[in-house]
Amino acid sequence: MKIINVLIAYILYFISPKTLLRRSFIGTLLNFNIRIPSKATDEIVDYLYDIYLKNKKIDKVMNRGGVNTNMERMLDLIQYEAFFIKDYLEISYTFEFGHEVVLRILKKYNY
């Protein structure tokens, strides 16, 4: 089953990387037993995808990176925000620096 998931991830990476990012983000949140409104998820994914594209362009200009590097970067972005959301919802004090956009989106949807 894992081999099939990996193949699907590679196919989605080339066909629709935003879909891969969205599904991975939702799956990561579900592993933490967290559900947020779909509109909030869409806005967070749009924000993460913009960051991903900017980093990918920088890598292309600097002649570094590749498929594995870009997929790892995508995973890092997903985990970075998912762990923050988990901590934000469970712990009374969290370090919010660097997560202003995600906080604004969560507060916008009263979450």
C-alpha cells in the first residue's frame, strides 16, 4: 500500500502539486485529530503553495534542488504549519513568530 501511495504522490507532484500539498496537509491534520473549516484549509494551503513556488524558483535560479528536494520542502512546510496548529490548539502558550498569516486565517474563521 505504501508503494502505491508513493507512486500517487510522485504523479500528483508533476500533474497537480497544489492538490498534493492540500491532501497532505489535511492528512497531517487528521493524524493529529484536528479538523478545521475547509475554507481555512484552502487559504492556508494557498499560502503554503506560494511559499513553495517562491522557494522552487530560487532553487531553479541557483541550479540546485530537484524532485526529491522539492517534495521534502513541501513536506517540511506542511509539517511546520500542522505542528504549529496542533500546539496552538492544545497548549495555552505557543511561540507565534513566523505564523502570523496562519493565525490570521484561523482567527478569521473563529478557530
